[in-house]
Amino acid sequence: MQSGRIASLPICCYSQNPKHRQLSHCHRRHLHQHLHFFLKPKIKSCFAINCILTLTATNKYNHIINHDGKRHLLPHSKRAILELDNNTINQTSGTNGPFDQEEETEERRTKNSDLISTNMWWADLRAAVGQRFNLEGTISSATVVVKDRHLALPHVSVPDVRYIDWGELQRKGFRGVVFDKDNTITAPYSLTLWGPIASSVERCKSVFGNDIAVFSNSAGLYEYDPDGSKARALEKAIGIKVIRHKVKKPAGTAEEIEEHFGCSSSLLILVGDRIFTDIVYGNRNGFLTILTKPLSLAGEPFIVKQLRNLEASLVNRWYKTGSKRATHSLLPDAQQCVKDPPSL
């Protein structure tokens, strides 16, 4: 990069006069400010295009010639004390002054903030659409309907998690529990446990300790929760770890879950309210699957309600035509883990 050059200017002949030196010092300070005024908008760009900045001496004025060929005049009274060399110009071009630095830093912060806000807005929009239309789920559902109907049949069906005997499941050899979020342990899009089931979730925690987690298509999914803010908010609210994952249920493997628990998915229980999402995913990957009824339909999107009705209708028809539930090696009799809940 080619730096700017400043021509030598006449040196004041009264340098021996102390008063004049003091005056020159004053002039020097004002001239730096004056020069900075002219250079400020140009230094940012002139070095980027390898332009040469020159100062030429005249009888009455010094001319600052910038990259666009225009001349800016400096008064004769200030030209004698201008002493800026290449190093000064280079330093100025590198820092652009403290005020310019602050302005540029603030500008970068604003741009970064706008970019983050845009990304989060786009992620929220995709999440809202994705919760209403699951392309992976649609493709998987077509495959299930045509040839893999057994994947849609849960090992256990209960009204809600209060009917699950957590202690019996642990005695049978299961090592952990994976919950879906919306309408399984929380109301749709809520960050708090559904009040009536809170005691059962606490019982699950007391039995399995830290070996419980949430695996959701909303909080924790990289596509809709890129910075993990929803996952962290949910963890803080309910005290259960949220597993981050890349692929929406029912597609994908159990790799992230197995890595979290440190065991095979065949030793884990998956609890969810959606047949073609939670149950199909769980059966395909070897979990013990438990289907619950939705906690609340009040905040659920219309299309999700219609899909839920369609799923239930298909499964009921398959049962009537002789389709059988799959069995799990650790729980041949699924009813052993079902109990009558406390008084509702």
C-alpha cells in the first residue's frame, strides 16, 4: 500500500523567540485539528485505493490535494508549523483517530446487532412455519402408511405421564427417559411444566436422577433454535436438560441422545404425544415408546389438530384390521408399567 507524502514547508525564522515558540505550539495544535478536519473523511478510503496525498507550499497558502483532485486551502499563518511525516500519516490512517475508532466500533456493533436480530427473526419465522408443517414428517408418514405401519403403534398408551410407573420401568432395566416437550410435559409453546403433571415429573427425576432429557422439534433444534436460547430458557424453567440436535423428528438417528445418556437407545424410554413424529421416531430407533394424549388443544395450530385427528384415525383402523403393537425386549408386557394415578 502506498502511503501519503507531505512536502516540506518553510520553517519559521523566529524559532529563537520563546514567545513565538509558544505561539507555534498553539498553532501546531490548531493545525492538527484543522488537518484532521480535511483528512477525516478521506483517510478512510485514500489508502485503500493507493492514492497519494501531497501538500505543496505557496506564498500565502498550503494546498491539500486529495484523491479527487480538489484543493483545500490552509492559511499561511499555519503552514510554517505543519510538521507531519509519513509515520504520522500512516498512524492516522491506521487508527483514524479516537473518535473515528469509537464511531466505527459503534457502527460495527450496530450492524452485528441488526444481523443477529435478522437471523433470530428468520429462525422464529421458520420455527413457526415448521411447527405447522413438517416436511420430514410428511415424507416419513407416507412411508409408514404404505409399508411400515408397525412403527406408528406405541408400546404403551396412557392419558398422561401420571399413569406411568417410573419405578417399575427402572426395575425392568431402563436407564433413562426422553420427553417430548409441547403437549407432553408443557402446554404448546410454553416454558413451564403443565401443573397437574409436575408431581409425576418430579417422581421421574427422583427415580432416574439426571438421566432424563427433553428432545423437541422446537427448543433445541439447531434449525429453529440456532443460538440455543430456547433450550437454555426451558432448562432453567423445568430443570431438565434439553438435547441439541440437527434433524427434526421423525427423521434422524438417536446419535445425539445416545451420546448424552452414554447408552443404547434400547435402554431408554421415549414419551410423546404425536404418533407420526414421536412414536415413529422412537420405534424406528429402538426406544420403548409411550404415547400420551395432548395436554391442551387451546394453543395448538389448526393444521396440527387436523393431523393429530388423522393419525389417530389411521392407527385405530390399523388396530381393527389386525395390526399388533411391537414388543420391547425389556418389557414384554407393557401394562406392567401402567398404574392408576393419584386422585385427579
